[in-house]
Amino acid sequence: MAGFLFDNMVFGPVFSRRLGVSLGVNLLPLDNKYCNFNCVYCECGWTDNKQGKMILAKRENLKQQLAEKLKEIQGTVNEPDAITFAGNGEPTIHPQFAGIIDDTIELRDKYAPNAAISILSNATMLDRPKVAEALRKVDKNIQKLIRG
Ligand code: SF4
């Protein structure tokens, strides 16, 4: 199934019924979906984790891009209600997920203090202590227990 992929690490903001004005963060490859599930309804399409080398968001680049975007929309109608980890697959499989959450909290506090840090996750990495600890710092922790 062909799917839709986000072509940037930081995308939107978009309006979400659940989250309001939501600035998206994609930690996964820009040219391929990367997930440990393969849900038939996935909007990113079919999972094929063997397709070449997966290039994930680099922590420092992401921090810079997120800071620039938050500064750009600060004080405008696009100031976010949420900074949401979603994108081209499962965000918690990024090896630097915990550090990236810390960076995001720092930037949120500085540029968008009213934004809730949110995540859409498939809950498969909850047994990893570092991931679980990072998720406890997230304001809207949307874990879907699903089976592909
Ligand atoms: S868990 Fe999410 S990203 Fe992964 S296949 Fe299912 S819907 Fe797609």
C-alpha cells in the first residue's frame, strides 16, 4: 500500500481535534517508514525495514530546527498547543529518544510554555527503562495497544 511520508523533521503546525494546534516532530527517515509494527491501516504505508540504510533524525539538527520553528511561530496564531512526536513510524525506536525529549522540554519551556509535549506511540518500547522514563516526562502520552 502506498502511503504518505512527512518530508521534514519538524512539520506543521496542523490542527488536530485531540491536540489543537499541533507542531509535529518526525524522528524517523524522511524517505521511508520505520516501525516495528505493520498495521494494515497505517497512513505511512507498508513497513519494509530492510529498504537500505535507515537515516534517522540527528539530535543536534533536530534541536536546531525545532528551536527555529518555535521562534518563528512564537506569538502568532500558529503558536502550538502541542508539540507532537509522530511522523514516519514509531518515534520511541529512535536510539536518542530520551535525550530528544529533554531537548524538547527545554525548548518548549523557552519558546512555547503553554504547549503540551505529546506522543503517538504503539507502546512496544515501554519495557525499555530509558524510554519509559522519558515517556513519564511527556504531557500527553498517547499509547495505542495495537496489533498489526
Ligand atoms: S504502529 Fe503506527 S506507525 Fe507503526 S505501522 Fe502501526 S500505525 Fe503505522
